[in-house]
Amino acid sequence: MIRMKTTENISIAGYPFIIESDAYYELGKYLNEVRNSFSSNPSGDEIVADIEERIAELLAEKCPKGMTVNISTIKEIIERIGLPSELAEEDPKNEDSVVSEDSNKEYRQNRKLFRNIDERVLGGVCAGLGTYFNIDKVIFRLIFMAVFIIGLFEADDALFLIAALAYICMWIAMPAARTVEEKCSMKGKPMDLKEFGSKGLNLKKELNDAAQAPAVRTLASIGSILIGSILLIGGISVMIGCVFIPSMPELLGKGIVRVYGMADEILSLKAVETIIMEPAFWQFILVIAGIIGVWGIYNGIMLLFKMKPHKGRPGLILFILWLISIIALCAWTTHFILANDLFLTIFD
């Protein structure tokens, strides 16, 4: 007989979790021990709040939304954070752990410089500098923006280039605070944590992070609207133009093309003249142009309304059909020239 474990719905530092009963008991026991260890500390509540936040962040990493927290996960997190007795050994009066009332009495150890990607606009450089120096990140953003604008509008290419290169170099040199340990080191939280090995630059991850930055997403949204509008208008225009394609042999026969001064050069070649007067030739052109028009309308709508591509990949199918139609046109043209002995007339 299989015995199902009961679960509890809890909230830690604002994070909701589903946790098994034995894990819930173990976590409650641990938090009570932590509170007792810091009960005599005047800033114990703040330290306990930091520890609870760290537990919540670790649980969020290990147990994505919908997963149940088990006791093995709780024991692993306790081991990573440390036992209450070890945490209590931290001297809260140490000059590196306690800050003045002007800094809201936040307990901080020596901070490490990271890019703060949780509060980023582009790469998190300014947010990271603000966190490291305990200064509002907006100040750093205003400094960079002022230098960029002065360099741009004062036509000082050197100043603009220096500012851009400085930001890019800091983006590359400053690692992103992704793990909970790195975020704690960035903020200087008063916890003795196990250090993970430093990671090198992951270009793919950096590009993905950059793509998710608010500023980049805003520019991408504007770009999608512009490109989508161009594709949609272009696609509709092509489809309207397709209405006139079946009449092209008749229009050419009446000499309308001569208005553009092209007929004397084009129609002087018997082969070309014969081909462009064939209705079949323009039927191929109609298919090719029609596919381009449908493709433009489809992609324009997808970009404008931010729709997800269909699983059947209609865009890829349209592209393949377009290539097939071009190959078919080339094959028909070659066959028509050979069948009508027009090859030699091309060189007349």
C-alpha cells in the first residue's frame, strides 16, 4: 500500500511554496532555532529576515512553480546556509557587518562588484554600481546618459566612444549576479555561505540577458511594429499588383512598356520578346509574386500583434514554395527556348 505524504501551502519572504509535511516541520524547526540564536541581537529581526529571504530564493531556484518541496531539499538548503549555531557565531558588532543608522542599519559584509540584472535597464552595470557603492542606481544612469547625450549632440565622437566603450568593458568585466550566493555577495548580506567557483564569460547567456533587458525589449517592440507595418503594407501592395499580372502580355503588346524607354532594348531580342508575350510566363510570375505577398502579410501580422509562430511553420513552407516556383520558372523558360529554337536568337 502506497502512503501519500500530506503537503502544506506556505509563504516565505513573499514566495509561495507547496511543501511536504516532514519538510515543513524540519524548516519550521530550523527557523525557530535561527530566531532563538539571534533573539538577543538588537538587529536579529533583520538578520533572520535576510536568512528567510535567502531560503526562499534557494527554494525558488530548486523548486520551480508547481513543484513540491521535500525534506531532502530542505536539508540541502540548511547545509548550504549553515547551522544556527554557526550563524550565531557571527559578531553583529563587527565593523564590517554593521552599518550606521544613515544606511538604515543594514548589516553588510564586504560587497563584491556584480551586475545587478534584477534591476537592470540594459546590462545591469549601473544597478550593480549603485548596489556596490550603496548609491541610488539612477545617479549612475544619469551620469552615463549625460555623457552619451553630450557626446552625441556636441558632435564629440571621442567622448561618446569613450563612454560607450567604458560601459561595454564594465559589462564584460563585471559578472552578472545570477545565483543566490552571488546576489548575497553583491549586497553583502551577513551570512557565511559556501562560495561557488567563478564562472567565465558565457557569451550566449550574456546575449540572452541583453535580449531580455527592458531597454532592448522596448526597442525590439518598436522595431517589430515598424518592420511589421512595412511587411504588411508591402505584402498588400504586392497582392494588389498581382491583379495586373495576368494582363501583362496584352499591356506589353500595346507598347505600354515603351513609355519607359526599355522596349527597344528588351524587345529587340526575339527570345525575350517571345517569352514575355507568353501567358504561362506571367502565370509563374503571378505565383512567385503572390507567395511573396502572402509571406509579407503573414509576417507583418505576426510582428504587429506579437503572435507566436504556428507549429506547422507556414513561413518556412511559403519560402520553400517560393524557391520551387522560381526553379519551375527557370525550367519552363529553358524548355520553352529549346522547344522553339530561340537559343541562338539571344546572341543575335
